[in-house]
Amino acid sequence: MFDPLFSLSGKRALITGGAGSLGSLIAHSFSERGAVLTIQDLEQTRVDAVKDSIGSDRSDVFTIASDLSNANNCESVVEDASKFMGGLDILINTAGINRRKPILDVSPEDFDAIVAVNMKATYFISQAAHPIMKASGGGSIVNLSSLSARYSYNTISVYAATKAAVSSITRSTAREWAKDNIRVNCVEPSVIKTDFTKSLWGEPHRSKWFDETTPIGRLSTPDEIVGTVIFLATQASSYITGQSVVIDGGILSGGDWDSYA
């Protein structure tokens, strides 16, 4: 039994990037709270695996395999999800990629590939969701941004720029669509300990650096992000829109100038 403020019972949710470490956990958490789901990702086998892990016989979980790097696919993904579920109340944009390179090594193809998924897909998926949500009385959109939107690291210049764009898109859509009872917020986590980021935390010197520069003393795990996503998707946050919620273990709270004493 869940607190009614955090209930997702009967809510129809589309999760992009739903086969990833965070997206799949969000899918499980939403399903446990009674949501009807459509899970999108690039490969059918991966989204089917997430559905099977929730329950292969579930009639309230749907899947879509589609490449969101092609902006023309965004509208069809939203339309198909709405047809499957009979509407759309919640959109969770977690789809994202990265190519870690120093700025001088980034090619135009690298740049365009990261922008296509991280920025353009978020923009055009949200654009396509708007009229469907508006027609049903409103909804909630939660975007996955990143701490790198405001605190960058080396080798992720393009990724950081796209995440700053996601935070900006969040504010713009929130402002324009508030009159339609559509709330838009985003989360800005620091590095989450997943397979996607293993090339960072898997290196001993980087792991040590993260532990020492994060006041809590470690990286986050996906389950420490999901609670905020649930909060922003439900009526518990009914008066919150246009906000970027930082989940960083205290990194932005400041530094310790005695740490080298």
C-alpha cells in the first residue's frame, strides 16, 4: 500500500531509454505502484527483457523498439505508446548516450550523435507528448539531466552541453505548458554507478577521486535516483514545475579547504 500522494495507480507512463540501468529500475518502480507502462529503447530484445522481468504475462506493460537519434521517430513512439495505453499521463526521458573524448578529439559526427539523442530526442518526444497530455487534462514530464549541466568534467564537453540544454528545455516547456496543467521537471544527478559510467568509476584513481570529493563519500546507485523521479511524476509534487533537482551527494555544497592539511 502506497501513500496516495505517491500513487501511480492507473497512470499511463512512457519511459524512454527504458532498458538502461536507471530506466529499467524506474519501469519496475512505476509498475509496482500501479502504472501502465510503455518501455522504449533501441533494441527489441532489451525492452522485452525488461518486460519479462516485470512479468511476461502483464497486459499493462508495452514495449517499443525505436532509434530516437532520428527525430522523425519521436512522434511515432509517442503516438504508439498512447494507442497502447489509451492515453499518456507521464513521460520519463532517460534515453541518452555519451562519447568521452577530449575537446580536440571530438568530431562533428561525435557531436551530432550525442546531440541527437540527449537533446533533440528529449525536445521532440516532449513536443509530441504535449497535445496528448493536454487533451486528457494534463500530465507530468521528468527529464534526466546531469550534474554536468552545471559542473563539468574533462572529456564530456558535448555531453555536458546537451545536459545543460535538457535543463533549459525543462524550464522552457514548464513555462509554456503550465497553462495546460503539464508540469515539467528534471533531475541532475552526479555520476551514477551503472554500466553506462563504468569506464569512470571502474578506474581506481577516478573511484578514489569521486569518493574523496563527494561529501557523502561515494557515488550514487540507481535506486537513489528513482525516489525523486517518482516524487516529480506524482501528485506529491503538484505545485513544482520548471525545476532541476540536483542529486549529487553534496558536491555543490562546497569544499573542504583543510582536506590536504
